[in-house]
Amino acid sequence: MSQKQQNNCPKHTTPGAIILILMLMFSAPVFAQENKTFDENDLHINWRLVTNHFDNQDQSQAILSITNQGKEVFPSTGWTIFFSYGRGILPDQTNGPFLVSHLNGDNYQCRTTGRIKDLNPGDSLWLSFVSYGQILNYTAAPNGFYIVWDSQPDKGFSIRNYTALPIRDTTVGFVSPADTYRKNRFIKDIHPEKLPLVFPTAVSESRASGEFLLDADVLIVTDPLFAPEADLLSETFHTIIGKPLKISQDSVMGKTISLKKIVLSEEAYKLDVQPDQIVISASEGAGIFYGIQSLRSAMPLTSGDKKPKQIRIPAMLIDDAPRFVHRGFMLDIARNFQPKAELLKVIDLMAMYKLNRLQLHFSDDEGWRIEIPALPELTEVGGRRGFTTDSHEFLPSSYGAGPEPGQKPASGFYTRNDFIEILKYATARHIMIIPEIESPGHSRAAIKAMDNRYRHFMELGDKTEAERYLLRDLNDQSIHSSAQQWTDNVMCVALPSTYHFLETVIDALRAMYLEAQAPLTTIHLGGDEVPEGTWEKSPLCNQLIAKNQEINSTDDLWYYYFDKMDEMLKQRHLTLSGWEEIAMRKTILNGAKHFIPNPGFADRGFRANVWNNGIGWGSEDLPYRLANAGYQVVLSCVSHLYFDLAYEKSPDEPGLYWGGFNDLNKPFDFIPFDYYKNTTENTDGNPVDSTLFIGRDRLTDYGKSNILGIQGQLWAENIRSTATLEYLLFPKMLALAERAWAPDPSWAGEKNHGKQQSLYQDAWSVFVNTVGRKELPRLSDYPGGAVLYRIPPVGAIIQDGTLIANIQIPGFDIRYTTDGTAPTIKSKMYSKPLTEKGKFTLCAFSKDGRKGRIISLINP
């Protein structure tokens, strides 16, 4: 679900030690390292990509150089360097006296064999290694280097002087300024007054004459049912005009904003703005809340510290309702943690754009992020990462975390009180939080935490208590490697203690929801990426297979597990949710293993987040097959809705790319009931073959009734700051909100290709103008702190001796220099084509002075 095929390793291959080239440049005599005397701050490590086509294959060769920049000799032995690297290193050869070894997950170590000389000041050594797949941006480089001295084997020291040199590969088709220009060339500039009044697009909106003057004298008059929404509305205006509006449940004279109960469909609302009053009508609080968000959307932008005393709101009539019940976003807080304040900010922003489901990925191999009072080891061990050789007290560093346990974002968790506060905050904004507890795979954090508990009670001589929550068969000799290279991350489904553990966790979560008075209808149990070979050599699993006539193989243990979990959840009036694998069954076709929709669970009400429609992988129709088979499906497609994928193929863009590149247009282009129609590129970024979708299943009318909605995903392997989170999330979340809420656009159903493209380009222009001229300025002025959204790079070409520039999102200023320096907010503004010769350096700037990526080109 999060890093499929990232390693591109054959399933029988286990990454291991490999060195292809070793070059040494030093001449000092060898001496033994008895004590740590060398300052690790004097080491400098550089990483440089050599080629993405090693041995004429999709394999990358890179060089690590280690340089002694200090005044002391760096010893040849007595140390080990550790680092994180998310790709499998080819295990085909080891040369020379310097070894790199795969440990577990993305953790590697390198050390010498003692047959090299010490490093004099200024000297360097080089290590070349080859990895599966291509390196296409800087986030794919190794990171998190630290050194452990043999004399202090329990302590790691960060190597802070590390540089990943710029990627200069010209053979992989990186996006050029000209490519960007051509992609933007059909976008029209639209005056803000001609844009829709509210965002996301409403079912119906019409402008009226006049305007409502909002000031501190306006009263909110509310039906008692909508008192919570009235409080939020009053507080909203407090942040805008500096004073909260008074609230009454009785009729009053003067200008009012009335919240009225009428009969409408679920979550629907009416917004009627007249010069003397504003009326928001709905049948329930959610509808009123969404009407309030539309009122905010229609208000003119305000900025700066000075609050306006009066706001003019144009008269209008809005009739609106959501397209989908499930308008979701999944945030991974397990791989890297997010502070509570940032999570509340995300909830606020979701609510502003009428998204209503937040799936929190609480646990994975690299972290457990929610306090369970009965099992404190989950956060004491699973909530921390750092240097460890055994994962006894905390987890290994992973994702560049470095050696020190307790450092955020690698470490951290929400306390019980934190989560209750988060639940209350989300519920007030009509967002249901769906807790995700990964199982039975992706469970290493939980497994190691319960191993800690097991050891503790065994030391006390209490075997019964030690085994109460144990999650693995202690005698299991199975050999497997997960998609992220973990070899010990799957719960033992034959252990009764596994189910006792999950029961304890689920009941603890239920108690938090109950105390917060928050809705809980489903638990997401993950269910993805259990690797081949799991359970095959587990004595307990083989005993279960032998005595249970319904289990014929280790493959059947999967169905045994989810049958038991479904029963556990149903006893608690909860529905089982998971990734698509919960709805799949493994069978044999033409002698090979093949996956089909599982008929055994189709009538259970399982909710499947289906992600695997990778364009060109062969499962492009999987979401539709499962919906047609009767499963409740949330479209979570990697092709359009994975926000952690890089915006484009550029060495300077952060993000993964195993599933393709997802720019702002991808979620906007998404046609939920027929995404084949508007899919133009495969996961490699190449044009889609016109025959690709021939023979693929189409969504039936019955299947459509099983589509609950759509959901964006943001996995956190590369998210080490709130700034990176917001960069990857915005503006993509705006396109998600538009597709989840707004009616099916006319261009999506148009059968004539030419007309469809014309309608699409018009709609795309309206959308990006709305984003750039209304929504991004609103996010820049967000009361909880400016949202650090991505500013797109400038597109530019040289045509007939003239430089012409454009940008994907209108509303940004394009500035440039001609002396080779980086543009600043004071540089020349681009306003028309440029005919002068020489090198141009261009960059887009927001109104508050932030800038996007710099591009350069030469007009010869």
C-alpha cells in the first residue's frame, strides 16, 4: 500500500552485503582503536549517483565517499557506520576489505575488514554499490548516517556532515521547463469575479443583486439542534473580524445569520445570502456545517494582522449536497509522527473543504503511535526509534532517524487524553476518525513491544502473564522479506494471545471514542503485504492446519484470521475495514498463483480501500472487480490519489515514485466510475497504450452502488517535517475535495473525444484559477499558521528567439534574473515574452514572499 515494488527485488532474493568498487587514497599506518578519540563531526560523507542503467538494466550505481576533514587520523577499524536506505542492494558480489550489510527494513551497516590503512586528514575513501531500480530524486538517496565505536557499542553518534549531490542523469527523461510550458499552455487566465462563488463546486449556485454587510452587530439565530455549529460559526468570525458574533435561539430584529432546520438529504444544505439576512438550512448539523464552509468560501479574502470591521458578502443562493458519503484522507503517522497541533490543523483544513473521513495509520513496522493503557510497552518500545541491535527497548532508526531514541518525528505518540481531544475536535467538525491498526503484517512495532513485555514477565518467573499478549511463535523458522525488507513483521495467527492483544487494543480504542462521544463504526485492520513464506515453518501454524479441516495450507490461515477478526468486530457492532487484500483470495490459474475477489467474504460487509490499480501493472481494474463482486469499496487508487508520490519526474522534487508521479491534475482528472477514460500515462510517466484497457472489467451499475467514495493517501516515509507534509498535501487535497464533493463534471461523461477535451480544459482552467486566486491565498492567511503549500515551477520555452513563460496555477508572480543569481521578491517581474539573449533564471513567488523551484534556460 505504501511502497509497493520500491525495491524491485525478485521474491527469492534477500538483500545482503555488496561492494562493487573500493578505492582508497591514504597512507597512514594502521593502529588499533582502543578508545573513541576521533570526532565524528570531522567526517564528511558524500553520495553521488553514477548511472541509472548499470549493466544496461534499471539498476542504479552510486558512490559514497567518506572524507576525513579533521586534524586527527581516522582509524581503519574499531567502528561501524549505519544508515537508512529504502532500496535493495544487489547481493551478487563483495569486493575488497570494506563490507556493506543489510540488517532489517531499510537499515544498513558498513565497516572495514581491517585490511585498509587509516585515513589521514584530507584523505577519502570511496565505496560504489548497485541498487535495484532507478534513483530519480534526492529523497531516494541513503540518509541518517551515524557511527558506532567498538569501544562504545551501545552509543551511536550522528554524522551530520552528509551531502547528497545533485542528480545529473540526462538519460531518464526528467521534466524540462519546456515540458511544463506545453502542459500549461491551454490554461486560461480567469478574473476572480468570474469564478464560482464557493469551493468545492456546488450542485447549484446563482448570484443575486446586492450584498450582506457583516460586522460585529450581526446576530446568529439558531435552531437548538444546531447550537454546536453556531458556536463554531461565531468563533470563525472572531478570527476574521476580531470579535465573536452573539448567538440567540429566539427571533430578533436586525441583521442575522439564521441556522434553520428543514427536510433535506443527509449532509445537504441551502445557503441564501440576501442584503438583510443570511439563512443556512439543513436537516442535520453536518449540512449546516458545510453551509458555513461555503459561506466562508464566498467571503472576500482578508490578509494582514489588522482585522476588517466590515466584510461584504455577495448575495447568492446555493443548493448543495455531496456526491459521495466517504470523502476521505489517510495520514500515516506510524512511519514518521506528526505533532498534535499539526494533526488538528489538518483536521481543520479537511473540514474547510468538506472532507469527512480521516483514517489515522497508527501502527506499522516502524512505529506505534497511540497509547493503550493496559499495554504501555506499545509506546515505550514501539513509539521510539534509534540505534539498537536487538529492538529490545525501542525500534531501529529507519527513514533517516539517526541514533538517538526519542527524537521526533521518528519517535512520539498520542496519549489517551491527546486522542480524546483529537476525537472531540474532529467530531465537532463532522469528521469521523477511522483508526487503523495494521495486522497481521506490517506489525513489527507491536511484535517487538510485546516481546519486551514477554521478557519482563519471564524474568519475574510469570510465564502465563508473559505469554498473555505474545504476537509471534518463538519457534517459527519461516524465511520471508516484506516489501520494505522486514523479515520479522507478521503476527502469528495461530496464537490465541494475538487475538487477546487485538481485543485489548480495540476495546481501549472504543473506550476513548465513547468518552469523546465520537462516532466509531469501523476498525481498519490493514491486512496488506503479508510476504511470501510467512508462517510456513511455524510449528504453531502447522499444528493449527493439521487439526482444522477448513485450513489446507498456510494461504488459508489468512482467511482464518480475518474470519475471527470479523466475528470479534461484529460482537462490538463494528465493521471490518482494510486494504484490498482483505477482499482477495489466492488461487491457481494455469499453474500459477492468481488473486480473485474472495466469494467467501463478499457478503460480510467488509470495506476495502483499493489502491492497486497501477497503470501498466495488470490490475488496473481491481477496484471495479471488487465492487462488482459485492465489496464496499473506497477508491484509494495509487494512479491518482497517493499524495506521497512526487509531483513530477524531477531530481529536486521530494516524494516516492514507485507508483508514478501525481501532480495536481491527477486527483482532478480522476473519474471515479470510469478512470480508464482520462488516464493518459502509466506509472513510468509514459503515454498509455491505447489497448491497455481492452478486456479490463468495467464498473457495473451494481458495482457503482458499492463505491462508498474516494480517499487520498499520504504515506510518511519521506515526511520529516510539517513543512514537507503540507508541501505534499497541498494543493492536491483541493483536487481531492473537488472530486469527492462536487457533482460529476460534464466533461467526464462526454463521449465525443474532441468535445470532452474542450470541456475538460475549460474546467481545468476554472479549477486552477480558483485554487491560485482564491484558495491558496486563503491558506497563506490560515489562522492556525500559513499552510506551506507547493508553489509550482515556471514553464518556459525559447520560441523564435523569444522566451515565453507560464505557470500551472495563475495568481503567482513570475520573477527572473539574467545574471545567473537566484530571483528574489525584488527581481524583475515577467509580464510579457522576453527577446533579450543570455541565461534566464526564473521562479514563481506567492504574495507573501514564498518561492517555488528555480528553473534556468538560455536564449542563444
